[in-house]
Amino acid sequence: MLNPAFPQSNKVYVIVPTLNAARDWRSFVSALLSCGIRPGHVFIVDSESTDGTAELARAAGFEVLSIRRADFNHGGTRQIAAEKLDHAEILVYLTQDAVMANSEALHLLLAAFDDPLVGAAYGRQLPRAGAEAIEIHARNFNYPQTSEVRSLASRDRIGIKAAFLSNSFAAYRRSTLLKVGGFPRDALFGEDTITAAKILLEGHKIAYVAEACVYHSHGYTWAQEFRRYFDIGVLHSRERWLIDAFGKATGEGKRFVVSQLKYLRDTDSWQIPSALARAGIKLLGYRLGQMEARLTPNAKRRLSMHPEFWSNNPEKHAR
């Protein structure tokens, strides 16, 4: 059952890291405020935007924290916000390109916390307007229509997928987040997966709320697919405990490719060669990421989707 007053509570805050978000600002803000969140409960962490993003956010009544672009870190930046908002009970994290699908999206997500064991919840991501078939399938596959609540026992069925969660549209019980040490401060990628795994290991639950939707997807090029999966490989190489604790997503890659080919056969068969090429590119990127310890910092910088990670403190990231 929905609790319409919950987002109005002084205990709920929305946190959005931004970088040059002005282009889509109007649609993002309009959709967010339609959910009933107070402007003063939106916390923007801006990384030296040059298009007036910070000024737009202040004009909307949002609190803005400005940081140096060089200091941005997927986990560390989000953790700064979590620590600063010490009076909050629920922290909702969005990315600047995730647009609420309707005015009930936030209410529906927050309702998951009626279960006291739920430590985090995330919503469904729908393909953006104009998305092509490959992009649409990826969203439909990773964000199905059926909600579920996962516990540590879920790893026996789906392996590391039990810890899947996306900070593009996710909420955390702040006390649980801090209990597990918060977001990692120096992670290249996957700060949400790392944190979700720790939440499950502490005996809490992760809720996937399929009814809570945002529009959010990306039409990656082949090069971007490679770089993204290189970073996933680095994540699994550096955070080996994830595989040790949860196991691999057994057969998940094969299941995705088979599902994708069936979908393209029925919707856009011309994209099948591209899909097959992308599957090989992803695998190559992932394998290279797993062996990142053998690569030079300069090579990692060239292969990664986040080259700035390797540019900051190169000695620390040399491995």
C-alpha cells in the first residue's frame, strides 16, 4: 500500500551527482518534483559543470555541493552526500539522465522499506525515447516486469546477480548503508554492486520494485561496450570476494545473448550481426579487465570508460 506522505517526510532525501546536466534539466526536474519531493530535499553534487547546472539547481531550490571534477568518484562522491545528510533515514540516488516515468515512481520505490529488513531498493529502468532494438532488449532483460525481494539465499539460485542494483534509481536505508561501511571511496565501477553485496551479507534484503520506473538507457557504441566491460572485469578482479561470496552469474551471458537474438529476430533482424559482434567485444573487454594487474596505467587509461580514475593517483592504481 502506498504512503503518499512518505516522500514529504524530513527523513527522505534525493541525491544526484551532476556534470553538465543542463540539456535535459527541464524534463528531469519536472518529473522529479511531480513525485512530491520537496525541492529542499534534493541534494546535488556538481562536478564543475560549465553549462550552468549548479545555478539551475539552486534556482530550483535544491541544495548544491560543488566538488572538483578531478575529485569525482562513483562511490566516494555518493558517500560524501550520505555522511553530510546525517538527519536522513532514506537516501534516494538518481543519475541526471534518469527521468521519473510517472508521479508515483518515488512513492512506489519507498514503499519497499515498509519491510524493516529491506536495506536497499531499486526501480525499473525503461528504454529512453528513440532507443533502438539492442538498447531496448538490454533494459527489458536486466529490468523485468516482475518485482522481487532478494536475500543472501538468492545467491544459490542466481549467483552474483543477487547483488545486482543500479544507483541510477535506487534508495538505501541510511542506517543500513552506514552499517556496511557505506559506498567504497575508491572504486572504478560498481559501487552499487559492492554495497548491495555487503547489505545481503549482513542479513538484510534488496528489493527490486518493477512498478517504480524511470526512463534511462544508453545507446553504447562498440568501443563503449568494450570499455564498460573492461571496467566490469577490473571490478571483479579487484573485488574477488564478490565471486568468492556469491559465485558467478552462471550462464547469464549465454542466456542474455540467446534472449537478445530471439528479440532481434522478431523486431530488427538487421541488428543480429551487430549483436554478435558486441557479444565478442564485451567478452574481450571483460577478460582484459580481469588481467588488469598485468597492464600499465597508461594502457588501463586507454581501455577504460573512466580514464580519469587511472589519471588520479596513478601510483595507487598501478597494481
